[in-house]
Amino acid sequence: MRTTTDPGVAAEALAAGRLVVVPTETVYGLGARADLPRAIARVYAAKGRPADHPLIVHVAEARALDAWATHVPDFARGLADEFWPGPLTLVVRRSDRAGDFVTGGQDTVAVRVPAHPMMRELLTALAVLTSDPSIGVAAPSANRFGRVSPTLADHVREELGSVLGPDDVLLDGGPCEVGLESTIVDCTADRPVVLRPGRVSVADVEQVTGLVVGLDSPVRAPGTLAAHYAPQTSVSLASLDELTRTPVSPGQAPIGVLALASVPTPPGMVRLSAPTTADDYARVLYAALREADALGLDRVLAVPPPALGVGSAIADRLARAAAGG
Ligand code: TXA
Ligand code: MG
């Protein structure tokens, strides 16, 4: 895998059918042209991902949504207007363009316009190279199946360095600004359903659409199962009280602490990170979980931030990390 910071180089590699690790504002993605089944098959193989887990199609502009979808309800357009480019994925009825090899055989497709400036440049350059303004880049998070999503180019090298080929490219866009995967909203019924929380919250979706978000959806989002997003080290959710009352035994590997900076580190424990806001917590979360593995900690005690806005998405990922340990 070659590293570049030039979106034009990355676009040429994608156009030629190579895999490109792409920076987005959420997490890094492992991208392939969404119209090339052989390239997509390599994405699944590199990740070790089951073939029925659908991919998100990334496009340059909101108007490309209509090329990938057959029916887009008004509330979905409202969400796209408000949050694109940004950390929001819309699930809509697919058009013929969205092959089974991208949708995992479902009759829906997930579409997102990402905001990272280098990713936007890449998508625009690819549209020019292929003379196709609606061209899509299908990209799951650039981690091995079931592991923590990468938010830095170094994480990507750890995850995929040994499985990608010499002609595949890593577009290094620095640290991801949001740090958690996009919010996924199912737009196939008469009201939105949040399938995966993210920086865009349920309250945001309700405010923009004027609709009450449904809690249940017939749509599957494989990979949003409990026990995803887990590091090797076991993770437990703790209240402030539980944290301070946890005994530290001298003979044992240290316990790691992940909490807002306002929470002090109990004596004998190792501070993984001390974010000052919920947004900051989201940004450092996955790097902190990787650090826990690197340090060989006994376990991690995580005190989540208040469950408001992105705080709910952090609690969701921590609960999954806890289920996987
Ligand atoms: O922020 C993100 O969304 C990142 C960046 C790279 O864009 N991507 C990402 O992709 O997290 P991935 O593949 O790790 O997670 C995508 C999730 C999976 O849980 C998948 O099941 C769900 O989206 N998904 C994709 N297409 C779907 C569809 N048609 N219906 C329901 N869920 C879908
Ligand atoms: Mg993923």
C-alpha cells in the first residue's frame, strides 16, 4: 500500500480499479469504485467481512442520490440538505445502479456525501476521470471485520498494511474530526428510523424533519450488532461512583480510565485520555481503545459523557465495546 496526500493520485488509483483507503470526517474507509464487482470483492476479502453486509456508497454531491435511489421521500431530502456534506448516511430504495455486490442483496442502498476536504476532492476528480458525476465509492470502515474503526492513518496501517497490495493507496488526511461512524437513517418508510447513532443525533433528525423518529425498522443493518467495535482489552461502563470504588490490586496489570477531564484518575490507574467535551471524547475514543490494547491493560473503565447529542453515540459504541470484551 502506497501512502499519498494527493487526492488526484488516489482518484486515479480508484478509477483503475485499485483499493484506496480514504479519509472521511468520521473514520477512514476502505474504498473501491461502487460499479466494479471485482474491486468490491477485494474490499470484502481484505476486511474479512461477510458478503451479506452492505456497504455505504460515497458520492460527491447530494444530486447523485437520485442516480442510486428510486424513491427519495421529502424528509430524506430535508436531511440531505441540512447535513450533507457530513456524517449522515441515508438508506433508500436502490436503483439498478446499486448492484447486489454493494447492497448485500438487499433492495435498499446506503448513500453518504462525506465532508472531509480531501475526500471531496477525490470524489470530484474521480467524477471527472470517469465522466460520471454520480460515480460512487463504496467504503466500509478500514478495519478488519469486528474491530475498532481507524481514525488515523497509522491505525489503517496496523489493520490493513499486510493485506493490501503494492498498487493500493492510502490517502492520508490526518486525524478524523468526528471520530465515530456516521449516523445511519433508514428512509424507506413514512418516517425516519435511526439505525446507528452518530454525531447527527435523534433530536437533530426530529428537528430537521419535523417527524418523530421510529424505533423499529424492518431494515437490517448488519454490523450494528452488539459486540462490534471492540478492542482486545475488556471494556466496562462505569459511573463516577463505581470508578472511585474500584479496588486496585498491586499484582495486576493496570486498569485504564477513559472519562471527561473533569473526572479525576483514581490512584494506581492509567489515564487513557482526558477529553474536555463530548465531541472531543468521540474524536479520541477509538485511539484510546487501541492504546489500551498496546499497553496490555487489565481492562478499561469508561465513564461516558452525558447522553445528549454525540454523547448517546459514544454510549452506544462503549456498550458495544463492553459486549465484545
Ligand atoms: O462513517 C461511516 O459511515 C464510515 C465512513 C467510511 O463513511 N463507514 C462505515 O461503514 O462505518 P461500515 O461498512 O463500517 O458500516 C456501514 C453500516 C453497516 O452496519 C451496514 O450494515 C450498514 O451501514 N448498511 C449499509 N448499507 C445498508 C443498507 N442498505 N441497509 C441497512 N444498513 C446498511
Ligand atoms: Mg465498520
